[in-house]
Amino acid sequence: MGRFAPKSLDLDGKAILVTGGTGSFGRRFIETVLTRARPRKLIVFSRDELKQSEMQADLAERFGPDAMACMRFFLGDVRDRERLTLAFRGVDIVIHAAALKQVPAAEYNPSECIHTNVLGAENVVWACLANRVKQVVALSTDKACNPANLYGATKLASDKTFVAANNLSGDIGAKFSVVRYGNVVGSRGSVAPLFQRLIAKGVAELPITDPRMTRFWITLNQGVDFVLSSLSLMRGGEIFVPKIPSMKMTDLAAAMAPDLPIKVVGIRPGEKLHEMMISVDDARTTVDLGDRYAIEPAFVEYTRKSFGEDHPMAADGFSYASDTNDDWLSGAGLLELLADGPPAERRRRATD
């Protein structure tokens, strides 16, 4: 179990649904839950039937028919409120991971990004309330803090939607929280797999957008553990932010290919030099929980105990950004993160 593994969380007998369940996070989340718990139902909700078929076959081969008895695969799109409402019947926990995430694609196709990330978030909230889902965790991104691109702006709107949903819960008792973290090592679209592919092709240099650029880094396993542990901590309305290391992109390239020179290719549309997960304005309602921060809701119209009653508030003027972070990832540390595989693979390596 990883850095943010929950100290206590009982998923046995629960019905859990993951939107965007065939994505990098969704697949690892499903693998982890199958390894650690015995849920009543474990539902993958996504729109790609080929990915669902491939995922189903892979999980059946790795976990066997007994573990697969709880699995369900629902075709659908978060843009379709009626389909979501049907899929969420009898569900106890929803993990909302579905999103359009490519920054350049969002800049070029803004309406598509808005329909999935903003209106889709509203549809998820609606379906959860209609079905009296008890716990909802929505995945966000560091790009939602002080957004400089459309993707970040849509995820900020999504975050606000899920936080405000607690004010609509009433006697339903549903709790909505958000987790916000940085770049995921090894996920689709991450620069690390891109560098690995280029190195394997024998390129003469690695492309770097800007030598000053820094990013936060987290592994898929840490991301899954962070979501699971946030489920055990959530009170509703907070945005959980993990304490994770930063790394310069030039150091990343040097760690992966120390003999290759870099080529500066320029920042892409909507891209930042550094990422921020908590702004100075957010700091006024931010609580330090030890291994993470919790940005508490600015206004509360429901009964909720503040984390600030038991934990210290962030200092005045505090912000959490990748360039001013006090935790930095070394080259050896990055290579260790890249080797961090799914639970079944890690079990096999330990027993080989």
C-alpha cells in the first residue's frame, strides 16, 4: 500500500461506480479495489466499448471469475443525464474521473471540453442526488487553480459544482468532495511515457518546452490511494490536495536519458511555466492535515465540522506551487516512481 493509503476504509459490500473507468486512473482504481476489497458491485461507466471489452478480458485473466462476479460495465457518456441516472441506481460511492484533459485539444475545441467537464459534472451531481448516493469524489487537476487554459477553467467550474452540491444534499445525506493533484507519472498523455517512446526510437535529443518549467508529480498508485484515503476523511465540500514532490522538466529529461541533449521547442498554447494547487486566496480556508491540505468551502449552509477545529490553518500568504515547493524529486526518485506498477504486478515482483 502506498504513501496515502487509507488507515481504515471498508468497501466490502459497497456498490462503487467510476466514471471514465477505462482511463489510466479508472483502470488502476478498479485493480486496487479488486485486490483489497470485496465490493457488492464495481461499475465501470465509460463511452468506449472497445476499451471496456479489452479491460474486461484483462481483468478476468488477472483476477479470475470469482473476483469478476462483482464487475459491471456500463456504456454511457457523462453528457447524458438520463443514462447517468439509470446507471447510478443502488450505488453507494461514485468516483468521477471522466474528463477531456488534453490542453491543446481543449483550446481548439472549447465547446466539447465545456460539455464534458462542466455540464457533465452537473449531470453527475444531479444523478447522485436523484439516487441518494452517499459519497462522491471528483478528480480535479492542478490546472484548476488560477487557470491559464480552458481545460483548467472547466475543471475549476467542475470543482465549484461539486463543492456547492453539498448545499443541495439536504436530507439525502450525500457528501461531495474533490481531490486535486498534479501530473501522473506513466499516465496517458504524461511526458514520461513520451520520453520513453522517443528514447526507444533512438532520437538524438529530447524536446523541452521551457528549461525553467516545473511540475508536481504523483504516481497512479499514489493517486488511487489518495482518493481512497480522502473517501475515509471527507466531510463534504472540501478540496483535498496531496503533499507531493516537484521536479524541473530538464531534470526529468536528464534522469531518463543522461546522454541526450535537450531541444527547447516553446510552451504550448495554454501551458504554464509552473503549476499551482493552492493559491494565496485559497489559503484563507486551507487546513494542514499532515500528508495533505484541505481547502474548505468558503460558505457552508449545511452541518459540517471544520478540519480547522483539530488541525492548523495555513499561514497568511501561503501558496502551494511547483516552483516554490520544499519537496523536490531526484533523478533516482523519478525512476523509482516510473517503476511503480499496478497492485498485481507489484505482488508478482515481490514473489519472483
